[in-house]
Amino acid sequence: MSTFLKNIIEGTRDACLIWRDEMRQVIKDEGVLIFFILVPLVYPLLYSWIYNNEVVHEVPVVVVDDSHSHFSRQFIRMCDASPDVRIAYYASDMDEAKMLIARQQVRAIYRIPSDFHERLNRNEQTAVAVYCDMSLMLTYKAAYQTAVMVSQEMNSQIQISLSGHYTAREEELLVHPLEYEAVPIFSPGGGYGSFILPGVLVLILQQTLVLGIGLSAGTARENNRYKDLVPVQKHYHGTFRIVLGKSLCYFMIYIFMGTWLTVVVPRLFHFPCLAQWPDLLALMLPYVLACIFFGITVSCIVRYRENVMLLMVFVSLPLLFLSGISWPQNNIPGFWQGVSLLFPSTFGIRAYVRMNSMGATLGDVLFEYRVLWIQMLVYFVIACLVYRYQILQACRHASKEAE
């Protein structure tokens, strides 16, 4: 048997032994199991259930009606009949309405002026003032758009009453001379869940992987298990075998977790699922591998178990913004766009959202796909260097103990 073939057989055997040992450590460590199993299973369900309604309805609004007229009551009734707004209070003046806003009992104020009825009867333009609580954009959108839609509908009714036309077709042409149809693409319901949660699911995949790997590394360092990496141990010959064995353990676990996050959860909650499974599989392969090697690289800076949790929790929200799904990518400063290139989640989220929510093919996300493979190779090399450094440190430590 040639030396090359013997090395391959020995390397495969050692990688399998390392995979076995790492799998045992994962099963024994409750903290790692929480991040590898429990969090990916439960966290997406929690997020998706919270945003299951997609859009907000029945936003409480207070009305300050200074007109007390037929037209003002009609405006209020139409607003209250809409699905997005609920007239919760009537205030006598703006001071009382502002107090309700301050107490968070309502989210918007509709103020109808005292000359509302008179100006409409004189064929003059009038206005309804809308004051919105801007701390939550979803409620602002519901209150403002409802007021706009109701005012447009009343405008149409007034135009028809003054037109003098006798047929329904003439009235239709008067109020809608240019017909249009609004078709929301990529998010048919116009909901928040379909818009943001697919990206969050991909980010959860990376964050839980890095947290679990970092937690395992912190435990090993605290228990001084890295002394087992000394090359004289028969099962740990070579850095490549160590990285291969450990990454195989994580990859086997995340075959199931990745399928759960990117395939099962979107279908459970009826998010857009337009990706073809061969394209999705081809994308998730380099993404999961890049996250694994990135996690191994990050684990080298983890001194204690708690450090990795503090680090990854700190960067989770910035990573979501840097991906470009919650804030336009072209509005992100150049420096931070450069920082985003370091993280697999940046390109994984962009590619996944475009494929699963927008129906893109693998060819349409070829740039992100290639970058993920490059990141996988770069972080694999760095991970090998990290473990090589740890082996050398373990050798020095063992030599000092022998002396």
C-alpha cells in the first residue's frame, strides 16, 4: 500500500475519531445543546408567531371633532369601519388628545376643523389634521393611510354629487379617469413577517452555530482539554484532521437545523417560498460551511464560555442591518459595507431572500454564491491556523509540565 493511500486512510480514521469525540462533548454539554438544538427549533417559532398577523389592525385613534357636522361624522364612521383603525376616544380639545397619546392609550389623533362642513358646502378645499405617534412605524402607516383612503373616497362621492352625470360609467370615469391596480410583489400581504423574518431565520442559523462552537471551545479551554491536541496523541495527528472532524460534527447537526430554518418554518407560517430545492441546497451548502469555519475562527478569541454570548448578542442586530434587508444597502456607509464582507450572514441573507421571497435562481445570486465559497475557503484556512497555534501552545505547556 502506498504511503499516500495510507495517509488518506489514517487521516479519515483520525477525523472520524475526532468527530466521535466532539459529538460526545456536544451531547454532554447542555449549553451547547441549547444553542445547537433548542434555540434553532424554538426561536424561529416564537418570532414567527409574534409576527403571524403580518400587519397591524384596529390601531386606537382619538378624534377631536370641532365641526360636529354630517360630513365630520361620515369621515369618522368610515375611518372606524376600516380594518386598520379603531376610533377609541373622542376628545374635547387637543390637550386632552395629547394626554391620551402620552399615556399610550391611542396612537394617532384625527382633528376635524370647525369650518369643515361649511367649506365643503362652499366647494372650498378643507383638511383633516392627522397627528401620529412615530415611535412605531407600523401604527403610523395604518393611521395615516386610513385617513388618506377615507378622504379620497369622500372626495369621489362629492365629485359625483356635483357632476350632474346620469350613468354609472360617467361617474366612474369622473372619479377614476386613469385606472390603476396596485400589486404588491414579493410580499403579497404587505406584511412585516414576510418582509423581515426570512432574513432573520438565516441569521439565526449563523448565530446559533457560532454560539455553540464558541461555547464548546470556551468549555474546552476552561477544562484544559486543549492539552489533548498535542500531536504525540495518536488520534490527533495533523491540524487538518482536527478541523475536518469537528466541522463534520457541526455540519451533521445543521443539516437538520438548516432544513428546519430555511424550508420548514417558512412553510409553516406561509412565508413566500419560491426557491427551487436544488438551488436552495446549492446555496445553503457553502453558507453552512462558511458559518462553521467562521465559528471555529471566532472560538480562538473566546477565553470563557460567557464571552461568546456577549459577543454574538452584541453583533446580532448590526448584522441584520448590514445585510441590507431592513435598511437599504446603498444607504449604508462604505466603511460598514466593508465590515459586512467579513460575515457569511451578509451574503447568505441577501441570496436567500432573493431566491425564496423573490423567485431568483442560483444564476441570479451568483455573486453572493461565489463570495460564500470564498469565505468558506478563507475561514477554513484561518481555522486550521487557529488550531495549529493551539496545538503549539499545548505542546509548550506539556513540555513545561514535563520539566
